[in-house]
Amino acid sequence: MKKLTLLITTFMITATGFAQKTSFQSVANDPLKAQIYTLENGLTVYLSVNKEEPRIQTVIGVRVGSKDDPSNTTGLAHYFEHMMFKGTPNFGTTDWEKEKVMIQQIEDLFEVYRKTTDPEQRKKLYKEIDALSFEASKLAIPNEYDKLMKAIGSTGTNAATGNDYTYYVENIPNNQLENWAKIQFDRFTYPVLRLFHTELETVYEEKNMSLTNDARRASEAMLNALFPNHPYGTQTTLGDPEHLKNPSMLEIRKFFDKYYVANNLAVSMSGDFDPEVVIEILKKTLGKLKPGNAPKFQGQPLPALTGVKSVDVIGLEAENVRIAYRLPGLGSPEAMKAELAAEILSNSKAGLLDLNVNQKQRIQGGAGASTWTLNDHSALMISGRNKAGQTLEEVKDILLEQVELLKKGQFEDWLIDACINNIKLSEIRQLESNRSRSMKMVMAYLNRQSWEDVVSYTDRMSKISKAELVAFANQYFGNDYVVIYKRQGKPSDIPVVDKPAITPIHINRDAQSNFYKEVASAKVNKISPVFVDFDKEITKGKTNKGQAILYKKNETNPTFDLVYYFPFGSNEDKKINLAASYLNYLGTSKYTPEQIKQEFFKLACNFSVSASQDQTTIRVNGLSENQEKAMVLLESILKDAQPDEKAYQNLVATILKSRADSKKNQRSNFAALVDYATYGPVSPTTFTVSEAELKGMTPNDLIAIIKNMNNYVHDVIYYGPSSFAQIKALVEKHHQVPAKFIPAPKGVKFEVQDTKTDRVFFAHYDGPQSNVQTVSKGAMYDEKIMPSVNLYNAYFGGGMNAIVFQEMREKRGLAYSANARYNAPGKPDEHFRNTSFIATQNDKVVDALNAFNELFNEMPVSENAFNLAKEALITDIETNRISNMNIIWSYIAAKRMGRNYDFRKMMYEKVPSMTIQDVLKFNDTYIKNQPKTYVILGNEKLLDFETIEKNFGKITRLQPETYFGY
């Protein structure tokens, strides 16, 4: 695949040699320097050049979303997004002429099926659909789109459907632009609805995941109350379960023909390319798509929202309340003012909710405001959680108090300017990411905004006066609003769907279409890798007092990061994070806690203290012009924090309530259960400050931890525009350190438990899906096997083209998400871990575990799939660049593993000569027939425990108190 180019090189010389330059549209003072062009067929192109690495972030956006779903087939836009990955008549098939006949028969059967109500007749029809789908699968090549993306070195293959839009993303090497365009042209010309019924199960599993997500359910209830006769409120993106059970391939094809037309699409790219070349390539590919007359949504006027509309949502997770005000849609002056109002209310530091509610610990925490901005309508939402013994109604009243302050103009005059400066800081940070840049451009198209309006947005917002904002708040934030009370309890509206009888389809893993072969063999310019030389890229030095400094100059933008990095964390002192949390509520002898937050916000800077298991960081960042002031303020907090007994008692109450809330959350339960199964009773989850310890501790105990931090050995890390000499002087002036540093303390070492025989750890959670993981202890870390580890992971367990994804999702329709991985440890004296994960309907758990074991013990062998995985690894190393602050973090990670070099260099030298036999040998040595611990969090009423224990080992039932440790 890595052959020297003739075709593309010639084309590029020709394209760049044109006398007539493309007439791009652009906007003055645009930091992205976006160039916009409309092709003859109406397709809009947004281009932003960024030479940071030889890659291009691409996004194709379509102006259609779930609001455009037919009311009797909701979820259609999202379901079709899934089907856009199934191929075309040219790829994804071994014989399109034969296959299309079967697909038409399947479509016809589904039309009968969806109109049939008799249960027995439906079963009979579905059996016919399943049998015909099985035969059709013999002609299909599952995941060939993903194989094509792997072949051209694309990463981040994904898509998303919203209320107003759908978009498709790929991050490609810049030498594969023509191949990418060729594939996308074919994909957007005639997508084929193949492997339909197994993908339907995948979508239903995604729906199942949403049904245990109380935040999503509360959001849907909020939209329904705000917009009762608009699709924003009457239908959901994932669709009604009844509609998902009765799909229509015919309606999906009509949907595609109506909306997926050239003048309803945009292509957005940010990366390293020549815009002239891009346009010429697009003219020959996507520029040939047919235009059409995609209808623009026409909604009905909303009925007046009068008074307070309260809705209860019952779910297993923690309680919360949200208040929502209805507003005009995106692009309106009101939507802009609402965004500014949300910043005044909540900006994480100096907003009314931040200072008057969160800082004063009046509720459980997390009070915030945000805008829900959609094309036709929008909303301002305020939310919060209740403390123990506090009602949601009391929380609502506390939140409304802050709205009243906004309406009265009772906030600091400087706050609007400070909000604008912090928004600008966020925009500067976003420019560092090609993903952010490309998404900003495509969203302008999808939101029907001119690029000039997008570029000038923050400047126009800065012209909103306090008087205007107050008048706006009084007009829209009156007594007409929606309140969603998310109460804790067992929901009664969660549908339970029986597992359909699906025959696992053929995978045809080694089959390749001619289209694929042409793309895979296309000649492209080789891109040489760039490995980081840590000695050249990082300046290392010490202050006069011996304080180590790691320095890297920021030559991209006027922002800085200053970090005090400590090589120890919560494993060494489980009270560090508690001390860090407490610090947020403390002032100094000069500043109150509120004033500290305000000062940082005025400076457009942030500070934080956080600890992982094995490292702690004290960090300040923001606009570099204020870095010294921010550093001085940070040091004053670390040296002069003043104890506050009431704040500590409130913090303890908050922590205890959060722990109780965690036991109601599916994700938290599963993470804690997996930790217990992996490490035993003493795990990273259970190794925490106990309730007795919390209540026996004093504020001074925690302040002592903070004040003593700088006495421990640590590095000062700086990434910003100042010179090394300037930073050294700044550190010597303001960062007080001892004459002799204290060595890093020793801590608890969590050992992965030996798995001598198969066993099952089970805990009950009352949801429609089970979360299932297997875990087993691997070998002691050995760098020599890392090439095999990475190749195995790429081939077997990771990504949409890997064995696990194909077998579990494509072949069997068992899950929306499934993966497997041989996990490398974070330190060289620790063991690998072999894990697999699947989230699946409760009645599919046994099937899922049997399938995983079959794959582990008899790993499917495909030379083509292996070569694809290998080439993707090589391309990834060749085209990805470690830059900016990431250079320093990469150095620290390497140092922790005992390396002083860029690890990718060794990978690049070893991987090309490896064969499928190396992966097979790795699987036989480290994976095959290894005893496992099976971890299941699911509904005990819906699981077949007799079969589970018979097939997978003795079941140990655990209670949350055991695996949480409290």
C-alpha cells in the first residue's frame, strides 16, 4: 500500500499549476482563515489549513435530523446513519446483481411485517426475514467501508444524528485525500441497506442503553414539555420502541432520496492540504452528486407556555431538578443573549450560581446553567441536585433566586467583559484541534448560519450591555417555564423486548470487492514518521534552589500552562483528593473564597488540584499576559489557605450523599464491581477515606496536606510563550520550595488477582441491559512483547474492523458496544490484564459470553484482516504527530515506564516484519483457554443463572456495600 505515487503527484502538480485560482469566499479577521466554496451541484465546502500534522479532519454534514423523521417511523434519521456504513453496489458485496434481489425481498417482507399485528404471524414473518437475511449475508462483505477507511489510514470513523442534522467524520492522512473523496462519493451516491435486521438489533441495544440514562430521559421529558407540537418534543432521536420494532426499508430509501442531495450537504476539512487541490478533487467526486429539492422543515406555531409546567421523571439514578425557559431558535438575538445569560449564571468560577449556590454549598453541588440551542427553538436550562434531607422543590427555589438576581441586575459590572474574555480563551484553545475547527465550520452550515455571523459572534455578544441583558432576562425568564423533577424510584415505563431469534450471519472476512482492491492498491506519496527527541524538544533545567523545570515553548497562541507535577497520588495518600476538594471552598487571609474565584475569572485563568492513583497535579493556565498574576494567586492559596469548619462539614455531607448516589448509578456500580473482581476487596474504589475517617478529620489536617505539597520532590512544567529564562526567574521568585525535598512517599500497590479457575461475580441492577466484562491477570510487563500486544489489539479487539466488533455486533447483533483488549500497565513492575466488554440485553448475556469464549479460544484467522490492522498501525505512526504540551506528557509517561525515547520508534521498526503467526502465537501463549473472572451487572430476574454457573463458574453475588467499600 505504501508505493510511491505517480497519479496523485501528477494531479497535484497540475492542480497547483492552474493559472485560474479558485474564487473562495472568506471573512476578515477569521482565526480559522476558512475558505468557502460552493460546487456547481450546490455542495458547500469549508476549508481551513493547519500544518500541525500531515492529516485532515473531514466532516460531511447533512441538513436533516430526527425532527425530519416521519411521525410513524421515528428514529429513521438515526437508523439510516447506521446504514450509511453498510456499503454500496460497488463495495460491501461479492455479487451485487444477486444480492440486490434478496435485499428487495427482505424489504418487501419488512413492509408486510410492520403492518402485521398478529404475534404468531409476526414470528413467522420474522423467521422468513431471518432466513433470507442469512442467505443474503453469504454475498455481503460486512464492514468493508471500515476496511476501506483502515486501508487509507483513517481514524475516528464515526457519525452522529441530532435533532437538526446528521454528520459523518473521518480523520485521514493528507496523502489519501483522493481515495477518501472517491469512497465518499460512492457512499453518498447509492448506500445499500444490507445486513439490515442485525443492525436493527444494534440500534435497539443503543436504545436500551438510553433507557437507563436518566439524564437523557429527563432531557426528552423537558423537550416534550417545552415543544409539545414540534418534533423536538414529540419524538426522540433514537425513536419510539414500537417504531424500531417495525422498521421500513422503503421509508428509509425515500428519506435518503429526499434529503441526501448535494445542495443539502457540506464538506468541512481542517488540516494540512492545498485548498486548490482539494476543490479539484471534490469537483471530480462529490461534485458529481445530484442536487435536489430537500424540503426545509415547516413547523406549527407553539402553543403559549403559561404558568409552571411540572413533570416527574422516575428513574434509578440520583435525584435532580432542572428548570427550562423556552426561547427563539439559533441565530436569533435572543439565543445569543441567552448564552451570555447562562455565562452570568454559571461559568464554573464567578457566576451567580457558582458563588451563591455551589461555593456556599447550599445544594448537593453541580448547580449550573446552559443553553439548549436548536435551529427552530432553544431553551435556557438551570439544574441542580438535592442534599440529603433537602427536597427538589427547595433546590428549585434556590436556583430561581439566582434568576431573580439576574433579572434585577444584581451582578458585578465587570462580569460581562470577563465572560467574553473567557469565551475568547476557550475559542483560542479550540483552534489547536482540527476536530474543533472542522466541526465549527460544518455546524455553521447545519445551523444555517453565515460564516461571517459565526466569526463575529463573540464580538457581537461583547456589545450586549448590562441593561439589554437585564431587559432580556425580565422578558423571557418570568413565571412561564418547565420544571423537570427527576425523582428516584423504579421506572414503570421501560419497555422489555424479547430477544429475537437471529441466525448469526456470514462474515466473509477474507472477501474483497474490486472497489476495495483498487483503493488499497492506489499509489500514494509516502509520509515519513517524526519521532520525538525529548532532549531536543524539552528544555530541562533547575532553579537556584534545585527545583526541576520542564519547558516547552508555545509558538501557536497566547496561552500558557503551568503545572506542578508530583509523581505520587491517591495510592500514596488517599486524602489528597479530599484536600483538593476542600481547597475549592477556602479563602486566604486576603481573599474570601468567592473573591479568589472572581480574581481568576477576571484574569481569564483557571487553577485546579487533582490526583490520580499515581500522580498529582497543581495546575494554572489561561491567557499568558496574566500568567504571573495567576501564579502569585495560586501560590497564595497553597501557602495561606484558611480553615473553615462549616465548609468542611458541608463537604463531608456532600461526599456521603454522592456515595449514596453512586450506588444508584449503573456505570458507577459496574466500575466498582470490575475493580473488586480485578483487585479483590482492597481496590482503587474501596481504598478511600471512610465515613469514620471523614468525621474524625479536622480542616487543619487537610490544609496541612496542601501546604506540605511543595516540600515533596516535583517538577514544574511550563508550556507557553515566555522564554525559559523568564520562567526560571518567575519560579524562583514565586514558587517557594525547601532546601531539601522530601522523597515521594510509598503507597498501596494494587495487584491484579490470580485467576486460577473460572468464576462469576454478579451484582443486581434493575435495567434492560446487562454490563458484562471478563478479566484475567496477564504476564508481567515486558516491552519486548508490546509490538505483538498492539497488533493483537488492533486485529482482534479494537475498532469496527476488528474480530470482536464483527462477530458480536455485525454477525450476531448482540450489542451496540463490544471490545476486547490486552491492557498494558502504567508501570513496568505491574502485570498486563486481559479484558473484554459488552453491554447487551439481559436475555443475551449467555450468548455473548459463549461467543467471547469461542473467539478467545479459537481466534478467527484472516490474513487480509491482519495486514489491514498492521498497515493501519504503521500509517498511524507515520502520520500522527506528538506536539505542544503533549510532548512533555509523553516524556513523563515514558520516564514512568523506564524509557527515555519515543516508544513509537521501536514499534515502527518491529511491526512491518510481523506476520499473522506472531498474533496467533501471542493468542495461544497469553489468551487461549486462560481462566477468567466474569463480571455481570444485570437484572437478576431476567438472567439464566443456572446456565451461567454451569458454563462460566461459581457465582458470587455481591452487594454494593462490598464492592464500593462503603
